Amino acid sequence: MFKIIEYILALFIFLVVNPLVTIYLFLRRLFTGKNIFRKESILLGKDICRVRYFNSDYPILAVQSLYVHVLTGRLSVCGTSLRVKEVNKVASHNGKSGLYSIALLRRISRIDYESYDDMDIEYLANKSFKKDLMILVKAILKLPVIDPDYDKPDKIKLLDIEFLNMRMDEALSRIAEVIDSGRKEIFAFMNPDCFNRLFDDREYFELMKKSNNIFPDGSGVNLACKIIRKQLIHNVNGTDMLPYLCHLAEKKKYRIFLLGAAPGIAEKMKKNLVLKYKGLIISDSEDGYFDRKTETGRVITKINDSHSHILLVAFGVPLQEKWIAEHIDELKINVGIGVGGLFDFYSGNIRRAPKWMREMGIEWMFRLLMEPRRMWKRYIIGNPLFIKRVKNWMKGYNSEN
Ligand code: UDP
């Protein structure tokens, strides 16, 4: 069935869409001198071949030129990744490469944390008509998303705050390096809402400004990077990081303390995590509603007695960042990380957005639907405000530099 849809679609795109795109790119070439095509190597059937992509900043549009290979049967519409830099080991043994793959969708959303082989194995393990259709729909919805080849600096400055621009595995290596060298450092995640909070909270702004360990969280930051013409490497958010952090902690025997959320939530999360990661040591936990004036000493003693390497603090932004900074000297830990609503997700208290929504970069919509009363201001007002602030900041930044 999908084969027939695939063939009709390929014929339509080849005969109708591609001539129109070519005419548009030809006209663009007349005005800007930009080439119509760019050549890249991909796996076609079992051979690596040089093929012509449309030379476009829209990644979904760029692959439209390859529909000709779908007609000849050497590519699928949906399939394993089109590997350009390395041989696609999985596809060369099993499935056909596809114009659209989960690897491509995740790369556009900056959540391609696993290796391309692993993403292809995941695709092949779950391959079905429905899954392929979902990939196709997601690819169509991603058509308006640009992904230009901007500069990828190690650090990106946004609204006067500098964050780390790295892969998820590099972020984890950075955390491991701090622990292994016996240092003590604070890490933070910043999403558009956090950036908005900088404007009303001087203390939080100063803390973030002097931090060397900020990770970019959310598709809004990815969009902001495009506005300032920088390329974000990965969306390094706490919820996606946790499984990798647990693997790391399991392997290296790092002890994790969970501090925050409502009573009982951290214990539930601990139960879930140790069930999944057999060697993981959650050293202890404490809820986030203790009396800050009278009980902070007791909580710090509890953390220190647990001999933990990593302290996850879930009080919400910016309370957690301020609390860690205020008490870091008294805390016998290596790494303190503010993680917001993380415990609520991993305890099962609040449902996380399904993967397809994360792949589409619309996890925020899910959170809005789940908690409209609390979240409407953050997202409906906050997201456009953030983009406006980034644009204004960029104008000022460009005129200063
Ligand atoms: N929280 C807490 N102590 C407080 C206030 C909040 O432990 O005094 C917890 C709250 O129960 C929730 C988390 O902090 O688990 C904040 O979640 P939210 O989703 O608001 O965090 P964000 O990631 O948006 O900062």
C-alpha cells in the first residue's frame, strides 16, 4: 500500500513540484548567483553515489530533488538515514535509505542525540505503514523550517548570556570531567522562559551571566540561534539528558541526590530510575517544600552525609539556581544542577509530551495543554516576547560590534 502512495507521490513531485522548484532556484541564481544544486554523497541502494540536492536552506525542500531515485527504486520516501559523511552500515545491510528519516527529523529539531546507526536500528525495529506515514506527515510539517549552514561556535551569546554549544555526549563528558577531577561546579539549563526571567530578576541575570556551564533548552532557543545566525548543535535539556546522565552515573558509580518537588515525588522518581538503571545509586532525596529559614542546615547536612557527586535541584527557575549558588560552598558535592520540573516527569506525576511532539519542536504546546492555567503566560505571552527580545537585542548587539 505504502509503495503505491510512494510511487504516486514521487511521480507528482518529480513531474510537478520539482520543475517549479528548479525554476524558482534558477531565478534565484540569476539574482544572487547561488547555485541551483549542491552535490553530496549518499547511499543509493548498496552504492555510495554523488547526487544533486536542491541548494536550499530548507532541509526538507533540499531532498525533493532526490525523488527521481525513488522512481528508480533506489531510495524510499521514508527509510533509514541518508548518510552523507559516513557509510550507513545499518542501511547497507538492511533497509533502504529514505528521503525522510527519523534521523533527519531529529537533526532539524536538534535532538539527534544517538548515533545515526542507532536511530536507523530504532527505525527498522519499529518499521510499519503507520510509522512511515507519521514520518511523512512530520516531514511535510517541517517544510517551512530552515536550517542554514551558519557558524557553529563553542559558545553562543544570547541576550548577554553565553551558553555552551555542544553535543549531548560532550555535555555529559563535561559533567564527568568536573567530577573526575574533584572540582565543584554548577550547571544550568536555559529555555525561553528562563531568558525572559532575566529581565525582571537582576540576581538571576548576574548568576547566569557569570556561569560557564549553561545548556540551551528547547526549540525556542534553536529558533533564536537562527535569528542571530548561529547554528545550535543540540537542544541539551534536562529531561532528555537524564537517561544519559543515569547511564553515566551507573557506569562511573556517581551518586545522585534528588532535592525538590512535592513530598513523595523524588522517592517515586528514585523507584522508577533504579528499576530501569540497575547499577544506579540514588543516594538520598528530600522534597522541595522544607522551610528555607529553619531547615536549610538540616537539608545540607543530609546532602553532605549522602556523599553524593551530583545534586539535582528541582525547585523551578530561578529559585533553584539561587539556592545552589547561595549554598555551594557548604555543599560537599561536585556538580549541582537546577532541573525544574524534571522530577514531576520521571516520577510519572506529569506526562511528558510524546516523542512526535518533541521531534516537531512543539513540546511546549503539550505542556500548555496539560497545565493551561499555569503555562499560558509562559508560552502564549512568553514565546513571542522572547523572540522579540532576541531581535531587539541582535540589533543593539550588531550596532555595538
Ligand atoms: N518546587 C519546589 N519547591 C518550591 C517551588 C517549586 O520543589 O518551593 C517544585 C515544584 O513542585 C515542581 C518544580 O519545583 O516540581 C518546578 O517545576 P516547573 O515545571 O515550574 O519548573 P521549570 O522547569 O518550569 O522551571
